[in-house]
Amino acid sequence: MSDIQTIATIGEILVEFVSHSRNCALQKISDYSGPYPSGAPAIFLDQAARLGARTQMIGGVGADGFGRSVLARLEQDGVGTKGVHVSASHSTGVAFVSYYDNGDRDFVFHLQGTAADAFDVSPALLDPAKTMLHVSASSLGAPSMRAKIMPTVRKVCEAGGWITCDPNARPELMRDDEARTAMLETIELSHCLLPSTSDLDFLFPDLGEEAAIDLLLKSRAEVIAIKRGARGATIVGRGERHDFDGHPVEEIDPTGAGDCFGGTFISLLAQGASLFEAGQRANAAGAIAVTRRGPMEGNSSPSEIADFLCTATPKKQMA
């Protein structure tokens, strides 16, 4: 991993509006906050940049206020944006989300035909051999985006770069067999996987967790980081296992917390951190993320994470 110079993502960049009313199912009149900068790949990369990694975002926004707000946030946090196309003929993608008391969410995405998928991947932008390409598999649900992501995945893999993948299996965005096929191919080519427990259930409905982990580690994957939400995280690989308990925090908005976790973990791993350190700080970053409304508002700096760990260190167990 010493040759890796850039962490890159390809996928949706959008703004999000969050309902203040729980259980409204996006069908009742409600107050909303927004526009919040969003998009799973963008949230991930913003956090990776905040943790000190050199980054490159590839995607699209409109030449409108929404697009300017997202682009300004990414640039403010140090994300490389040479790969972001600003479209004068397409509006920025938009999502709406509302929550239920039990933690479930309703999403409505407006991505197809927007600037979110109106971009190209410049072959000169990345050195595949020195790139760690992160794929949020929710992006593979859009055929136009999938056609941009998968050739780049193969190119990076063939050149000796690294692929990391968050399966991020959202039914709202993955409605066809081609999306699942692309996700499975990406998983097969990945050096590091960041599934949630629900992703493991989706991918391996007939296997228990340990059997699923063993199966994934028999492919190319060297490290598996399992996100357990409020229950913490587990890091497995390289002959190690680290289990981190969740931090007791007040949850305001969980959207983006998994991407924040992943951006922290991959950024630190790329910079030479141990699995324990990367996992411990990613677990803390994910906890911080849920305490703020807005999917990218919960992203944090190294000093914020360090301060949080000084006052709220969870019990860490070795298995």
C-alpha cells in the first residue's frame, strides 16, 4: 500500500433535505432542513480528506446553488475536485429523507437525468497503479454511473492499484440484476470491504456472519470492516480481529455515518495506521456523525476524533 498516492471515488454528488418530523413517510407536510451536501461517495471522500489523505472526486453537479454548495464544501475540506464536472444543462441531484422512531428511513432520490450522472471519467486524471479507488455500491444502481465506475475498477485492479468497497445495498437504488452483478464483481476485486451487518444479510442470506466473513476473506479481500451501527464495529484481517463497542451518543441523523466510518478507516489505513488504530478512530467518527443533522455535517477532524476518544472510549475486546 506504500505506492498508493490518491484515494478516489466515482459516483453521485447531491444535496439532501431532511425531514424534522418522524414517521411522516415523506407523504405529510413537514419542515425540512437543507440543502445538505451529500452523496455516499462524496461523504466518504470528504472525510478521507479531512483525515489527511490526498483525494480525487469524480462526479457531476449542476451550475446552480445546490451544486455550488456541495463543491464549496468539498474544496473547503481539501477534496480534489478536478474530476467534478459542472453542468450548465443539468441540475444538481437531490434526495429527501425522513425517519421513523424505530430507526428506519424513507428516501426519495432524484438522480437520473441530473448532473449527478452527467459526467465523464478522464483517463488522465488518475494513475491507476497509485490509486485506491473506493466504490460505494449504491452508485452501481444507476446504469449510466455503473458504465463509468466498472471500467475504472478493472483498470485500477489490473494496474496493481487498490479497490475498496462499501456494499451499501440500498433497495431504492439497486433495482436490477446488472447492479447486483456489478456489486459482486467489485466485491470480488476489493482488497478491503466495509459491509454493514444488513449488507451481509443481503449478500449472504443463508450464511451466518462468521461464515460470510470467511467466504469474503477467501477472495482478494485482506481486511473486512463490519459496521454495526450503534453496536460498534469489528475489524478482521491480516491475522487480527478487533471488536469495538458502540459509543453512547444521542442520535439525531444516522445518514452518512457509515460513509464517515469508511472514509476515516480507509484514509488512515492508506496512511499506514494499524488496523486497531484505524478501526478505533473510524468507530469514534461514526458515532460523532450521528449527533449532527445532515449527512456530511457529521464528518470530523483528527482533533475532534481524538478529543471524543479522550472522553468516551468504548471497551475494546479481542477475540
